[in-house]
Amino acid sequence: SDLLGIPFENIKLKWGDSDDLPVGGGTHSDRSMRMMGTVLYEISKIIIEKSKPVAAHLLQVEENELIFDDGMFVLKDGQQTVDILAVAAAYEEFTKTGGSLKAIWEQKGRIPAFPYGASGVEVEIEPETGSLKVCSYALVDDCGVAINPKIVKGQVHGGIVQGAGQAMGECAIFDVSSGQLINGSFMDYTMP
């Protein structure tokens, strides 16, 4: 919707079939949106490029005179416009191939993610008992475009808890001579 400037209610989602996938790895964490978000972004660029000659034909201008902005092909002087839905409707007749604006983009392997963040924590430790109290926690994260802010918040909250757990007690301790796990229960492998 955002990439092509098409109202959300005009988009029909067609569910896939796992038989169409040569290989799969499941949906978890941020993987699904990172994969699909990238695919939709790349496909949207292809659709815009495939549409540009048709938009130029409809407006009777050269392709290089057009820019695409918020669902519209706009003449650089701003005087003439045509929306992408009108271009899609004219596409089949213009191309004479019976084709559509269907776009395919393939990504082999994983799509890397490069999140950035930093945390700062103020703690108080009771010297006699060793008990620890988290007084304040500050966090800055750059996660990119937040498609679903609730998921982002959940990921951040989970990261805070996992980071605190690793810092304060989640440590697998093994006997050096036998390799036997010493802290084999949650009584001595403490999690927040």
C-alpha cells in the first residue's frame, strides 16, 4: 500500500501454498516480515519500472520526464498525472502481450539484517547479600521501518529480559573433567 500508493482496502492478499516453495525455514522472530518486506519492496520497484512506459504513453511524454510519487506518475512540472491503477488497467492493451503487471523477484539464501542499538542500566547491589535491583534502564534501537510496532516492542522487551538474564544468572556451568552440566534445573540456572 505504502510503496505503490494503493489504498490498503484495494489490495487482495493471496495466500501461498507451501508446495510452491523449494525450501523453507519456518516463520519466526522478525524473519517473515524481513523476507516479505524485502520481497514486496523489490517487486514494487519492478512494477513501477514496468508501469513507467505505459504512464508515459498515456500522458504522451517521455519516460524520463516522469517521477513516481504516492501512487501517481507525475510530470516533473507537476501539471500532468496518472495513477498507477489507471496505468495497470491500460497495461494489457499497451503491451499487446495479454500480460499483466505481475512481477517476480527471487532471493536466494537469507536476507541479512543489521539492527543497531545500545542499552544503559543503573543497578544497585546490596554488598552483604549480593541482591541486585535494576533502578533504571535506557535503550535506543534502530530497527528500520516498524511494520508492526507491537511486534517491535515485544522483541525489545524480550531482548531486555534475555540480556538481564545473561548478565545476572543465566549461565550454563559444566564440570571441566566430565562435561556434566552442573546447574541442571531452574533452581540454579536463574531466569528473570
